[in-house]
Amino acid sequence: MKKILYFAVLLLFSAVTAAHAKTMSIAEEEVNVRVKPSSKAEVLYKAHRGYPVLVKKRQEKWLYVEDWNGKKGWVHAKLVSSVPTTIVEVETAHIRKGPSHKNATVAKATQGAIYKVLACRNNWVKIGYYFENEPVGWIHHDMVWGY
């Protein structure tokens, strides 16, 4: 069963190319992002579960990723999930009841907050809490990165 899951993950990532980069998320509690595709390579930084990354390319069992700050590095493929997440880029963002500036603000998010992407409509992203599948509301796409 473990081999089947591993090959399914490899197939998922084999479709990723530089021309068709895909936003994914870190799958484990704390993951090392490295200089080279090797578990012995220097660690550039640590990323936490749910942290969105843009997969730029794949090399065997490794993914070359970029984060919302433009930092790039290598992560082992089994440590990345296809669960789409987004991170708030602006200092404070209004989360709205619906996908329009006319809708009421239901919450505010601060820079660096990570949410699960539940849906997209036009220039709006429906977000929810990462661990609970509970929707929070809608946020305008220019306030977040990775969806």
C-alpha cells in the first residue's frame, strides 16, 4: 500500500513543469527547504504545515519550490501536499461574507496568516481554516499569495 501511495504522489508531481507551476502546501509539521535536492544539503529555512509553495519543477523525488517572499529551494516530494493554501500578503485584509467588496466583513486577517483555499470565483478566493474544514469567508485575490 505504501508503494502505491508513493507512486501516486510521484505521478501527481510528474505533471508539474516550469511552464505549469502549481501552488501546493507543506504536508508535515516542519519541513526543511534546502539549497540542493539532497537530504544532506544546507537548509535555507523551515516551512510549517499548510505553508503554500509554488512548485516550479521536479527532479526525481525532489521539488523546486518558491514561497510568497520569493525564497526558492528544494523539498522532498513526499513532504508536499496537493491541498491548496494561501497566505495573506498585506498587513490587514478584510474577509467578507461573499465575493464582493459590498459584502460585510466577517473577519480580518493579518500578514502571514495561512488559510485553506476552498473555492475561487472571479477575483475572489473562499478561504477556510486549515485544520478544520470550516469556511471563514471570501478575500480578494490581490491580498493573498498562492491559490
